[in-house]
Amino acid sequence: GCEGGEPEQVLYGKILDYQNRGASALVFFLEEEEWDSFLPYLTYPSCFPPSLEERHRKKEKEGYSINPFIEASKVVARAKKPPLPIEIPVLFVPYNREREEKFRHLLSRGDLSIELSFQFEDKTIDDANIGGIISGNDPEKRTEFLVLGAHYDHLGKDEKSGSYFTGADDNASGVSSLLEIGQLLSEKKKELKRSLVLLFFGGEEWGLLGSRYFVENPFVPLSQVKAMFSVDTIGGSTHQKEVFLVGSSVHPLLAGKSRRFLERVGIKEGREIDRFAFTFGSDHYPFHQKGIPAIDFFASDTKKLHTPRDNLEGIDFEKLADVTRLIYLTVYEFLTEPW
């Protein structure tokens, strides 16, 4: 459970406590209902090594029940840096309530042992942010900036299957939206009062690296950045044409600027999902951490995200165009009207 604080606080507290007491590794058993609360703090992607899969197949033939879904993590990719370094491997094993009694029985046994085989590997990710500025024309307002960003990286090759994660929705949809909006605003440059920083972030999937780098090394003063809009995964085919304004409960005034145009473009607002999606969810979050109002536009089916099924066939181009119009109208008003 998460009583006594936010999921990250509870998680860090337990990990650091056991680490300080000499634990070599930790295994957390989580109910599936809790999984969404902790998922943002897990390093993604992860998969079984082939040798472990072979052992699992043998165990299943012997009558054992093997849960095929386990995430392994050092809990550092998207989460805030903990007060003390986490130096031991941390494993998360989900279970459903039907198996709860079985798990409790196993954990209560005095002779229970867990065998872990692991190794640490340092990886260097070479990436870059790409962007530019569309300058406003008002002598007093042109030094005020709106950042409009979308990450252009994805997960690459699946070493397990050999197939590629194409990321059509996550986040080619957001990149295409920004390109279109940037083109339109360039044509209307004379109408703009404030300036726009148009940014394509690298390294989002590996810990919001690009946006984190920008807020620590900005090429415009952060004190002059008045707001940030992130566009991440807005074209996936779903049952309803709706958009989620992630961060609406935290920055309601900013979200309200976009709500005004929902009916005009024919889109409904999805339910509020800030509990799951705001913290570390996308490139808006490092800006929020710096005190800059920031929201993320999201409009897709989470079941396909980070899978090979996130492909061109799964894109709803009509919805992608409508969400792009919504973002454009919101950005245009921000750049041209009093704030």
C-alpha cells in the first residue's frame, strides 16, 4: 500500500531502509491494482533474458505456475533523484488478488529463498535536442516565451524479438503536430506578440533526458518562460475522440486556455489522469519542477504504447488533425493575447 505519502516517497523510504540494513537485493510483490501507481518509477523497457525464459519453460512443464510479466529496475529513469543513491537491484513482481493467498503463504514460509542472477551495465545514450525560436513582435512581450515541445526518440530495436518499436503514435504523432504548428506560426509571425521556443526533445523514453537538459541549460532565460506545452502521443485510434490535458489539476488556468477550443474542434476532454500521468509522465514535468506552468496533451490508447503494435495502422489521422488544431489555437492565443 501507499499509506503515509506519495508512491515515490514510500518506495524510496523502503528501498533505502533495507539497503542501509545490508540488503543485497529487494523484491516487491505488488497487487496489479497498484501497478499503475508505481509504473512511472520503473525503468522501461525490460524483458527476460533468453536463458531465464528457457528455465521458465522447463519449470512450467514440471507443473509450476510462472508469471510471465516482471519488471526489473533501479528506479532511477524517470523518478526524482533520491536523497541517497540506490545501489542494489530492485525487482517488482505483480500478482492479482486471486493469487494473494498463495503469495502470502509463500512469503510466510521460513524456508523460502529467492535466487537472483544479475549484472550491471552502463549505457551511454547519444542524443540531442532540436529546436528554434519564432520571435514575437511586441516590444514589451517578445521577451516572454512559450515552449512547445515533443520528443522525437523512441525505444529502438526489441532485442528479444528483433522487431523495431516504430513509435508511430509515441511520438511521431507529436512531432508531426509540432512541424505543422511551427509552419503555420511562421506564416503568421507578424501577428505574434510573444515568442515561441519550438523544441524536439531527445532521450524522453530514457528519463526525460532532453527536457531535463534544457531546463538546466536553457538558451533563453527560464525566468522569461511563461508556460510549456508538451505534445506526446496524440494520434492513436480509440473508441472516443478525446484529449487528456495532463496537468489540468495542477495548472488549471493553463488547461482552461485549451478547454475553450474543445467544442470548436469537435473533441471531448478525457477524464483527469494526473495521478498516473503528471509526475514524470512526459517532457512537461521538468518545467513544472522549475516552477513553470506546464501541461501535456495526450490522446491515445495506452495498451499499444511501448509495443510493436504502435504502428502507422493504429493512427487515427482525423483525430490527430483535430488535436493539432486544438493545440494550435491554444498556442496562437497564448502568443497573441494578454496573459
